Amino acid sequence: MDYNNWVRGELEVLSKSLGFRYLPREELNGRLTKLKASMDREGIEGVLVVEKMDQYYLSGTTQDGYLYVPLEGEPVFMARRELERASLESPLEDVVPIRSMRELPSLIGEHSGKLPRTLGLELDVFPVRDYFKCQSLFTGVQLMDASQVIRDIRKIKSPFEIDLMRVAGEIGKKVYLEGAEILREGMSEIEFAGLLEAAAKRYGHEGLLRVRSLNYEAYSWHVLSGPTGGIVSQSDSPMGGLGLSPAFPVGASLRIMRAHEPILVDFGTCYHGYQADETRMFSIGRMEKKFLDAYKACQEIHDAVLDQTRPGADCEALFMSTLRLAENMGYKESYLGPSGLQTRFAGHGIGLELNELPFLAKGHAYPLEEGMTFALEPKIVFPGEGAVGIENTVVVTKGGFEILTPLEQKIFRV
Amino acid sequence: MDYNNWVRGELEVLSKSLGFRYLPREELNGRLTKLKASMDREGIEGVLVVEKMDQYYLSGTTQDGYLYVPLEGEPVFMARRELERASLESPLEDVVPIRSMRELPSLIGEHSGKLPRTLGLELDVFPVRDYFKCQSLFTGVQLMDASQVIRDIRKIKSPFEIDLMRVAGEIGKKVYLEGAEILREGMSEIEFAGLLEAAAKRYGHEGLLRVRSLNYEAYSWHVLSGPTGGIVSQSDSPMGGLGLSPAFPVGASLRIMRAHEPILVDFGTCYHGYQADETRMFSIGRMEKKFLDAYKACQEIHDAVLDQTRPGADCEALFMSTLRLAENMGYKESYLGPSGLQTRFAGHGIGLELNELPFLAKGHAYPLEEGMTFALEPKIVFPGEGAVGIENTVVVTKGGFEILTPLEQKIFRV
């Protein structure tokens, strides 16, 4: 059987029957229009898109390859391995094969009729060795940084994207409800986390969460119980957890969970690349009053931020207001982490990656805009004892906000 | 409660009681001695280690930060977030705080008494934007590429490392045996994969597999059934699978598995960062003769390579011998992928990452050495129909090899 024929026929049918949603051309057009406007403003004549989620956003495919977007004319996707599948996945008309990076100038020249005078690259993640290769391949072309241009257009989500995040949120809801059925005393954190992950996968969760960074590793199995909730680690999070070893010192551990201690579950789900992030507290029997009170404070901070969430609200001001609230309620030393190790954000933009714009953080004095999506996560940490918190993913709407994680906001007591 | 005191006391006790193995100083000394010999040869006076697995290998900690190794004198780990935990995890004496990259020159100068004239960076993964920052921070210092130096020393594993890989292999064995109890007709690929992942986590598998690359995403849930085994995707693998969406078009899908079709399970496990990779075939009822015959061919190729595996054997020659064997058995067009999309390796080095040296591949004409570890994975692919194969992780010993994945080599028929 010919492989390419099979992909062009049966693979498309099979994938659609299993719920694959391919990027519509109109949706891509909207994104390209925004990108080109920014390129024009920045004086970038062409962008070579390599980072996986940027490439997915601007082509519809994550197949191994390079995407070239010229300021004028059509983009071209150059597939390094699987041409037929890239053609199926991407609504772009021009999907061509490439064997190695060395062919980039000739393929781009052939496609666009000329090389750009200025070429944008994602310099925040692009490896130096590849940059040197580009310098020698594109002689006479000025290489520029296009990271910010792409990040900026990605921060406003379209209805198409918000819909995919909504599905991720619905998967999350099912996972937490199953979790409440599964949790029992004597389970280890990682056993519970593994079963949540298995449930999520059954509903189509893609398993990997993504962060734009060389070293930052995202994961969904963030189940922390009692003292492990008070541990900080490599991640920029109020609580990192113990993890499984010095090689993965974050998230769920082999610790056995006990009755009455706070069990914090921060589980992100991913659907068609789009993520929803949420946190709920679980307990086996009743939690101590100290934790119940702190949880109420988190809920109060969470609700107060949402009360102010609308286009125009300033992200830094929202963050600062949470600091004041936490202090007023007596949690100055434990809000967002142990004293001295507190994180400097109460919310992070989310979409294809977990560290998108906007940040509800100090130094982020810019307004919320309609279509921005962020995860809001006030948390309180008591070192050696435990952590509590709540988190939801929301989209900023014309009149305020919509919660994309529809799970009930309560403590799941089993 | 004081957080730092708690980390210095109870966190250490808790983590050790849960099986954490911290890097022994003697083990680290051996690695540093090898690194310094290579640095000396290459004229590198200091290395700034950033990539997570390089950092773990050379410091014992994966906490967020920078490791500086001077050619002369002691290394220093500069912790960006969690100083106390980095101190606990690393056997290095010098673990100091750092707030931002800007402090690198002053901290390194203070520690070593001077700046190096040549500074090695991992340019194969180091982001360009950070490189530019280093250029402006380290004026007068020549920046060099230290990737190869570090990759080269990592390719020979110590008994300490091999022991951790052996544990990963033992976890894998338990996972596959549980899998044989779990698998049933009507399950989707991803449901089965999720349950395997949950079992693995319960035994201490760390969830994330790692590849040294900007974009290559490793995952353990590679369960392909019937036609999805014949699909190529973004990964450099004989078969990529359908996956869950265009954003994650690899690995297990929502396809329902049926009786008599080949079910390929390529599940990697990770313990203390060290990975074991293995593949076994499953079937519900008996597979068709075509697949049984192809599986036997894979086993034959696998065994033939192991017969030649010993220090001194040439990696390229081993690979070429598999091509000849496959051709002789009538699988020229289907060995290692669909015709035209065949991968060019039959084995890959493995340890902290899945793309370490050595490669059993064309263009890799160098000898196996004692202590090298690789995953050997002959596979045969029939587009539109299915794929079969076998994979084991082995270490090269003085007299030959030892298999680190002790699971029985057979088809798991349920």
C-alpha cells in the first residue's frame, strides 16, 4: 500500500472520526494578518518560525519543519520529515519538502522570488548553533528578534481558540469529579496523580503541558499533601512539591496521603494544544481550621480579582490588590509561598503555553484586553505543614470575564 | 516555622525515606575530572552549564540556576530560586544565591578570583537572547561551544548511573506485566496508555522523558494499534502514531483497539532522571501471520546486533548489518518505516536523554565502548496495516552487553 495515498485518504477520515479539528483557513488568515501588521511596524520582511507552538499557531501543523512567513505573499511550510501529513494538517497551500537547514535560502528564494532584507527569528528560544548556521546561510540578511511580535499576537485569543480551551476545561471538570471518587487514605500522591492523568487521557487530554523556555518543564501531576505542599522547588510557583527524585523534584511524590491534611491538586489539561489550568483542594475527612480559613482567604482574593476583571483593568494593579487583601487577612508572610520565597504573580496568561501574556504581576502595568486568557491562582503556604489555594482559567470578555474551568468551586472532601 | 530550617532537617529525612538518592561526591568527582580533561584539551577555561540534564549530571541538582565549572578550582552552583534545596541536592560545597543573569560575572569572579579567558556554553540548545546577554556581560571573554565536550563525557555511564537505569528497566517490566492484565478489546489506545502511565508512576516513574532539543517532545504513551502503527509523524521514529490532535500528532490516539491486530507498546520509564526504553507487542487474540513473521524478523535482527555488541564493534557497521538482514528476510521496503520515510538508525544512546551518543546509524563510524548504553529497536512498518518491533536497553560491558530491560522477550497475547 502506498503510504502517501493512505495519508491523503484514510488518515484524514480516521482522524476526523476521532475528533481532530484542523485549523480553518479563515482562522489562520486572521492570525497572519495580525502578524504581518506587527512585522510591518517592526521592519521585519520575513519570519522563520521554528518554535513548536508558534509554528502550530501560524500553520496548523506541528510536523517537523520550518515555516516561513513573508511580509508580502503567501507563507510556505517546509516539512523535514512528514510532508503528506503536514499538508493535511495545514491549510497553507504551499507545503514543500526540505532535507536540511542548508536548503532554507534556496527554498525561500524560490517561493518568494527573493530573500528578505530582514529576517525575524524567535531569539528567546532559538539555539545559538542554529543562529550561527542562519548567519552563514543568509549572507547579507539582517537577523532580528521576532519573539515578541509573535508572543504579542498570540495573547489575544479568537473564539476558535477559546472554544478549544473550553473543551480543555470540561475535561478538567470530569477529571476532578473522578478524582473525588478515587481518592482514599493510604494512596501515595503520585498514585492518585497517575490515576487523574489516566482519566484525563481517556477524555482526550494530550498529556504534555507546555512552557516557552529552555528548561522549564510543565507537568500535570501536581498533587501535594500536608508538608509537601510547603516545599518550594525549581518551578516559579508558590509550592513545588517534593517530586520523585533530585532529577524531578517537583509535583507529586511517593508520600502516603493522610486524613485531615490539605491535599492540593493543581492539574492542567490540554486539548488540541490549548490548556486549562485549575486547582482544587481535596481532603480525606475534615481539614484543620487553619487550612479552611486560609482556603477561604484564597477564594476571597480570587473572587475580588474577578470582580475587577474586564477590558482596561491594569494587570499590575490587580496583582497589588491581592497583596493588600492577603495582608489585611493576616497572610502577608504566607501568601504565594513561604516568606522570602514568594512568587511575584497571582495569575499567568495561558493558551498553547503556560507562560503567555498577560501576567498578573509586579512590573506588568498594562491593561487586560478582550480575548486575553489567564489562570488566576491565589495560594497560601505554611512551610512544614501544607498549602491551600484555588485556581481557575478565565477569558476576558467585553463585559467582564467567563470562567473556562466550570468545575464547582469547593473543597472536595471524601 | 522557618522554611530553610525545615528543608535542612525534615525535607532531607522525608526525601530519603521515600527513596531519593542524592549524587555522591565521589561520583561527581569522577565526572568533573573527565570534564576538566576535555576542557583542557579544547582550551576552555570555564564552562557555564545551563541545560537541565547537563546541570543535573555535573551538580546533582536540577534547581533553577547556573553551574559554573572552572578548569582550575571548585565549581559553584548559583541558585536562582531554591538555595536550601539546591544545597541539599548537590554535593558541591559552593552553592550560592543569584538574583539574575547580570550577577554572573561578579559571582564567578568572586568565586574563582578571576574570569576565564574562554567560557564554554551549551550552544546546541542555549537561546540566542541569553547568548547576547552573556556577550555583553562577559566583555573580553571568548565564548565557545561546550556542548560536544559535555555530551562526550556523558556517553560513558558509571556503575552508579547504570544502576539507576537498571531500576528504570525493572519499573518497565512491572508496567508491561500489569499491562497484560489490563488490556482488553474495546479500550482506546490512549486509555490503555494512560493506565500504563498510572502504573509506572505508582512505581516511581518520573513521567517526563527527555530529549536534548528545542522542539522534540518525548512521551511514554506510544501505544499504536493496527493502522495507527503505520503512521509517520514529527518524531524521528519508524512510526509516530496518530496522536490526539494536530497539536500532538504522535503516540496513542482515541482509536479503539480490536482483536487480532498488532498493538505496539513503546513505553519508556524514568528513574532519578535515567531512562530505560523498551518495546513489546501485544495482541488481543492471535495476530495475523504477516505480523508474526515480521516480529520474528525484528527479534532476529535484534539478536544479531546483540551477538556483535562488545567494546570495539563499529556502530555504523552494526546498523548496516541490520539493513542487510532485513533485506535478506524480504523487509527492505518496510524495515524502520514506510518506504521513503525510513529512519536512519536502529539504536540510540540513552541515559538522561533519549538522543545521547552512540547512535547505531549511518554516518556513525565509531566503536562501542564499555559503559555505553543504547536502546536497540528494529521495527517493521506496513502502511495502513500495522507495525511490529522489539526494543531493549543495553549497556556495553567488558565482555559484551547486559540487558537493562529484563522483561521477557515475547508477544503479550491476551
